[in-house]
Amino acid sequence: MASLADFKNGLCLEFHNDIYTITEFQHVKPGKGPAFVRTKLKSLRSGKVLDKTFNAGEKITTARVEKRGHQFLYSDEMGYHFMDTENFEQIRIDEKLIERSNLLKEGQLVDIMVHEETETPLAVELPPFVELMITYTEPGIKGDTATNAQKSATLETGATVMVPLFVEQDIMIKVDTRDGSYSERVK
């Protein structure tokens, strides 16, 4: 059990027979009436986002979730296959549990969130940034840099991101996995 003072981003809660993680929260103390907390909760099983307001003094049940390091091996029609970096056991994960699965590259290290009591995988967390090679992009036009224009680029994983005009084919770039956007060129 936890109180509203324990709320923080990433905290996992058991709520309505599901496990949710807090993505946003805001403590509100109105001039009249008791304090409360507005939250955005994301289901780790289905991925749906829920807006929920908790009143002051309300107790919540926290879920015991553990992050375990895994290495991405490959994907096939059965799902995505990962290997535990400690005991080398392999597990298969459904694509719906992986946000931005198109940025996964073979050999990449990820964290898999596992419910401790049932030992079921809940979600796969990619690192904040991944380095990927551009396999195809149109050539940039010389002198067309006055605007913040962008062009489409296909990455080695098959994902498509928008990049600045000066970025060319066969260059490694850093991609933000939280929103799937171009971050910078890798030196």
C-alpha cells in the first residue's frame, strides 16, 4: 500500500484488475476542499491510457515490478525473441508489449518489466536513444538550408524517420525511442 505522497513517474499500480504505470501526475491543492492528484495511467498489458483523479488520503496498491536486462535476438511470425543477460534463458514477447518495435536492432540491450508475483512480462523498454544506419534517403539539395526542411530516411531496421536535408545515406544517426524522432548524427 502507498499514499498519494509516494506518486512518481514510473510507479506501477494495481488498479481495476490491471497493472498501470504513472506517466504524468499533478498534485492539486485547491483553496477550498481537500487536495487531490490528477494522473495519467498507462496499462502495461493493453497500452491504453486512463485519466484518473485520486483524493487525499486514498490508499493505492503498488505492483511489484522488476526490470530485467535482456538482449534482442530476432523476430519471426511467433513474436520477438530475447535472451536474459544473467541466466541466458530465452523468452518470446508479443509485439503489442513493445513500443516502437521498429527501432529494435539485433543484439540491442533492453529492459523487460516483469510482474514479480506472476513472472509475466509486462512491457519492453528500449534505451532512450539508439544508433542506426540510414539505408536510403534522397540526396539533399545544395543551398537549401535556409529553412528547417526535412526529408524521409529509411533505417536499417526498416523504420522511417524525418531527418534534416544535410543527412545522407550510409550515415549513423541517433534516434530518440520515446517519440521516434531524429536526434543527431553519430560521430
